[in-house]
Amino acid sequence: MDQFIFRIHPEVLLNKCQKKKPCECQCTNLNEIVSLSFRSFKKFRNIKILLMIKNILCYAVIIMMWYSGQAQNYIPLDTTNWDINARAYIFENFNGKPSIYLQGGSITLKDVTFLNGSIEYDIYLKETPAFPAVYFRVNDSDAEHFYIRPHQSGNPDANQAAPVTKGISPWQLYYGPRYSFPYDYKFDAWTHVKVVVHGKRAQVYLNHSEKANLSWDLFHSPAEGAISLSGGNTEALHLANIVVNKDESAITDFSPVERTAIDGLVPQWLLSDMFEEKALDDHDNLERLITDRKWGKKIDVEEGTAANISREVALFDGNPGNTVLARITVNSSTDQRKLFEFGYSDRVVAILNGNPIYRGTNRWRSRDYRYLGTIGLFDAVYLDLKKGENTLMMAVSEDFGGWLITGKFTDPSGIEIE
């Protein structure tokens, strides 16, 4: 019983029995239990001891009732309920809460799928670079998730909502006030996180806020999946009080921030199969590299910003390679030079009609130590188009943060894009 009580919210007893005399509450079979107890201890003459025993038994019944009914939402932290995949972890009572100290990994709820409802937990934040997250509707390498950046406390990107698509979290595409909000975290203290999910919508509440701190549209089609929580990557953090309630899925005052689309973007790209990035270094073999490619998958621009390559290509499928060709066909009415603005993540080689014309890097921290590598029309190249059909290919390589491509012609007159 001691171990069982150790795992229960301290507020439970107060919430479940507000009366001054605990045993006046409506407890199932309580009178029988108390009567048996009195007969067993009839030799005691001190009525205070009897009353104390009576009250203790009443509280025990309340706890058992809560556990068998409403407590099904509270998930004890143990290896019975959770699969643990981490560099290191320990179960311990920390700062007043039974918790798990988790480093470099995650915990996944066993034998439970989640579609709609709420997920709540407490996390003990430290002022250090970390990305503790909750993942939900996890299916293979796809998921939805929300995570905290405690080291960005007070900044516009103090947190992040983003999908996981074939193992990649493209936060370099899903950024800005539509997917994050400024928040001043309290360090060396518990922070309460609550995520409410229904259909294609989600909201997050921090520290019992009455109003949602963030509302956003989910990315994948609704499908039941697993629930997983991570600590602070290499930085260990404590998690506690994990509650899953499938009956609490009401979305209120849903008001996501609108994102301004970029006008004139190439709406769709044709993709090749994946190959090793180093193959691009052999310029003499470039024609054969292109000829050997398999084509067929197409990706559309999302968020009015960029196309997400990982929608169609799995970077972490066990096959070698981290690069694809994204292709468009440009039909020009005459020989002419056109400025093409573009963005990519993480690296690119631009190839016009079989000839490499540009090479660049836009990965995280590639330009300075604070550079995020977010996607936008930050680069440009002049294209010498011939009359008729021209092929523009962008060889895009990925590390992490988003496998992305986007682009537009500043002056589209005299050209048609296929």
C-alpha cells in the first residue's frame, strides 16, 4: 500500500473527500470494512485509536476507488506501464513527486493508443539547452509533437509544435508565431504541460493557464497512435504526474496564428530516388548520376513556404543516401536570363540542363553559431534559359531539421513551369 500511495497525486484525497469526518463519505462496502475492523480491535479501549483506524481505512478505500475508476487516467512511472529507451534513467521521489530522471531517450506508453483527448505531465526544467517533448499519434516514424526549449525562455521560439514525418521533425519549415510562443519558464521548479487534441486540431496549456497558449492545426491525417515523452536529450530532466484522459478533448477558442504565403512559388516538385551526397563531387559522372535516377514522387508546397521532401522520401529507411534531385521543367519563349530565388535545407547543388551552376549550405549553425537554417527565399541565381524546354534540378541533402526545397522566378513572364 505504501508504494501505491507514493504514486498518487497528493491532491486526490482532498478532492475526493472534502468532509471533516472522512468516513461520512459514500464509500463502497465501507461500513462492512469498518465493522470488521472494530471487532478485530475491540480490545482497544482508547476511542481515539479506533477513530484513527476508522479514518485510515476510509482513506484507503477512497484511494482504491479512485485507482479503480478515475485513476485509470494517471499512468504510474514504472516498467510495467512504460517502455524505456534511454541512455540512463532512474525512478525517484524528486521535489515532492514520484518521477523518472530521464537522459538521452524517451518513454513510450505500453498497450495504449491515442486519438483524441488530453495528455498532461510535469517537467522539472533547468536553464540549459534541451528539447523535452511529448509525442502523440505515433505511427512508425510519423507523429505529432510539442516540445520546450528552456534555453530560449522569454524568446519567440521558447517552444515548438511540429510534425515528425518519416523520422524528421521539420522545424525549419514550421516556425514562427504559428507554431511557437514566447514564455518565461521557471527554472529548478516543476512546469505543468497539458496538450488537448481533437481531430485535426491541438492546443497546449502551460502551468494550468485558463486560455490556450498555442492553438495549431495538426499535420497528419487523424489516426490512433502511441504516446511517448522525451527528457532533455543529453541533458537529463525529471518527468512526473503523467495523465492521459481520452474523454477530455474539447477544443476551446481555437485561434491559430495565420501565416502569410509567399506569392509565385513553384507549386510542385518532382523527386528522384535517394543517393549519396558525395556522388555530386564527381562532375565527370554527373550525367550518369542523373540518368540512373528513378522518378515519380511529387511534393507540393506547404504553408505557402516550401515543399517537404520527407513527405515522400524516408531518410532513415536503412538504405544509404541523404540526397535527392528535385526537378522542374521550364519552358521558355526565347533565349533569356531569369533570376530564380530559392531556399533549401540543408545543402544544395543547382543543376541547369545538366550543368552544375550553384552550391550552398543552409544547415543549422552553418553561417554563425545562432543560425537556425530556417527555410525562405534567401538565395538566388541567374538562369540562362534557352528557347524551349529547360530542366532545373536541385540536389538537396539533409542532416536534420527539415528536408526542404522552395523557389520562384521574380519575373515569370515568357516562361511556363511544369
